[in-house]
Amino acid sequence: MKLRIDHETRYEYSAPLDYTLQQLRLTPRASEHQTVIAWTLEVPGKLFAQRDGYGNESHTWTLGRTRGKRLREGAIRAAGLVQTHASPQLEDPPELPSPLVYLRPTELTPAHPSLQTLGAQALADGVDAGSLLALAAGVRERVAYRAGSTTVLTDAVQALVQGSGVCQDQAHVFIAACRANGVPARYVSGYFYAPDSPALASHAWADACIDVAARRWLSVDVTHGCLMDERHVRLAVGPDYAACLPIRGIRHGGGDEAMRVRVAIQPG
């Protein structure tokens, strides 16, 4: 499937900005799952490209006073065309970290007996598509999808206790349950083509390692209870949401900030 994506984040400030620095993970990387046909990234300053420690395509940009002028509004726009394939399995190249890196807990995916118990039954007989989808079903039973019920700071244990969350929380619970049972797992940020659910255009799911030695991963969409398919476009991976934010930054000045995000996905 060819998917055309247009993702804009627009900022408005109540006072002029003195300085801003942002790191972006808004560029999809080619893999067995996807071919990037065209992609552009537009910001109000100069872009500097690099690849981060998890293999993501990353960019940094800064903006200060320019000839006495200071920014009061601006936009970041990522857009392009991606050909996706129904390939839920991925193999990491040797230059990327060992899958064992993704066994360690994080602030958003802490180790906890409740998470070990959640994953134990589904993963008791091995790690494959059936067991991972069974775990995803168990997560959805315990953490119902409810928009606005959590924040970006909610961790997996809190979401499990509360019993609700969004795709980020369901992915965190799934990841933490895998790790608690000795299965490396990582967070995936990206896009999901769902004409009937536009709120899910920006999406999150998880990779679980099914063969550490071969660096093989199986990608599972916990929210939709399926393996990654042609509706998914991958942006970045990391131990949790905080490690692969689409946009992370700092600023000086600007007063109050208002931010609007628009994501549109349609067949290309």
C-alpha cells in the first residue's frame, strides 16, 4: 500500500522567542516493512541530520535572534510517500544495539510483579505470533482504550492499575510484561492508516524479539490486536515513548505556548 502522509505541528507564542532547540524523529527509515519513496522535513531553521543510538533517523534544528527578529509562531512539517508491505517481521542490522538492551526497565516501563504475572501465561510456551497476540489481548482486557485518560508521564503500572489508557499506554504495558518474562521488547512510534479513526493517525505499538541471536523482531499492534501490516508506517523505536519522541525540545522566552498538531494520511 502506498500511503501519503502530511504531519504538521504548529506553534504560537504569546511573546517572542529568544532561542529554541529541537530534536526531531519524524523521518521513516527503509526496512523490510517499508520503502520510503519521498520524504521532506521543513522547519523554521537549519536542519542537521544524524542517526541516534537506536538506529532512528534524527534531526536537530536551532533558532535564535536573526537580524533582531524573533519568532512568535512557526511550524514543523513532515510529509511524504511511503510504500508499505505486509511484513511484520524485521531483522536489525549488526550495527544496532543488541536486542538484550531492550530488557532493561525504564521509568515508563518499570519492573513490577503485576506485569510479570500479566505476561507469564501467554508467554509460558514460547514467543511467537500466537503468544504475543494473546498477550496483546490480555493487555487490552486490562487497559481499555480511552482517549484523554492518561498523560505522557503515565507509566505501565499506573495504566494497569487505572485500567485505561491510549495506544502509548497499551504499548508500555505490553513491553513491560514482555521484559518481565525475559523477552526483549521496544516501543515503536509511527502512523496508522484508519479512515474511520482519524485520532489514531499518530500511533504507537511494540516490537518483541523472537530470536535474539538473529536479531529478529515481530511487530505487534496492541491497540488493534494485530501484527504490523500495510496500514502501519514506522518512524522510530526506543525503550519507551520518552526515548523516541517525534519532537523534543527546549526554549528560552516565548511566554505561553499553544500547539496544534494535524496528521493526514491517505492512499497514495
